[in-house]
Amino acid sequence: MKKNLWIKTGTVVLFILVLNVSVFSLSKAQTTNQEQGLPTLQQSYQIEAYNGKISSTYISRGDTVYIFATIGNFGDQVVPVVSLNANFTHIEGNSALNELYSVTIDYDHRDLEPGETFTGTLMAEITNPEARYNVTIFFKAEDVYDPDTGPIGAAPALDFNAAEDIEVHVVDYGGASNVVIGIGLTIAGIVVAIVLFILYGWLKEKLQKRKY
């Protein structure tokens, strides 16, 4: 009888310990996300960005590209959408070549009502040096579903990714390497013209000899 009592008591204590550890782990994960500016599980279900696309992945430096993405508000509050952005990150890690392109959403279209979606367009003239880049397309929006946001304080503006790791190649047709290629093609053209001129003179002379 006494043995059974100890077994039951130990089982209850073990269950309470496991329950406390689970609750503590979940609470700590959500706190860490909030401290780092990352959306919690609840936040990620309320606001979602998707369908991020770029009009071209092979771009001449100085050309204009169009970047699209959609953001949806699946909660019950109005979500202010601040901007649509495209971050060009150099594939080999040279941060000096990175570039962020952004367009601010005008106030007439900034508020996203509950259940609404909004598709934004970013028109950007690409100024990155010639290289390969990974492009991340994201919206910056105020997370009104953050549980720490009070009636007075402003909601934190977080990044909601619509697409990641789109590989883009930027080429520079005005660069030094292309100038060298242009000079080489010009010289080759001149050589071909001289050869054709000599060949024409030789054929003309041969035809004249046949007349006599």
C-alpha cells in the first residue's frame, strides 16, 4: 500500500515538472522572438507576405526592374503597411556591394483592413556593381498583433519576407572588360575588311588577265 502511494506521488511530481518545463520553454521562445524583433507564432499567422517576384534576374547595371509582392492581413485589426523593399546581398559576402531598394506606401493605401491583401510594386534602377546577388523581397509593416503593444504605444514595424534567395546577376556593359571586348571587335572588323579588300583586288586582277 505504502509502495503504491510513493509511485503515485512520484508520477504526479514528474508530471508537474514536465508541464513547468514545457511552459517555461514556450514562454522563453516567444520572449526571445520579441527581443530580436521576430514575429511570434501568433504574429506570423496574422500577417503574411508572399509571391515576391522580380521582373528579371539578369540585369544590366542602370536598367530599371519591377519588383512585386503581396501582403495579407488575416487578423481582426487594421495593419499599417510601411514599405516594400528588396535587399540585394552579394553572394560572396562583400557587404560593400550590398544595396537596399525601397518604396514607401502612400498614406491612402497604407492601412490594410482585416481580411484584405495588398500587392505592392517597387520600380528600381539597379546601381549595384557587376556581380551575383541574392535578393530578399519583404514588406515592413506595423505588427498591431504584438501582445506588448498598448493603446498608446506604436506597434513595432517588422520585416515580413515575401521571397528569399532569388539569385540575380548584374552585368555592367560600360565596364572596363566590355571596353576591351569592344576594342577587340573593332580591330577584328578592320582586319576582316583589309582581307576582303586584298581578296577583291586579287580577283579583279585575275579577271583582267583573262580578258587578254
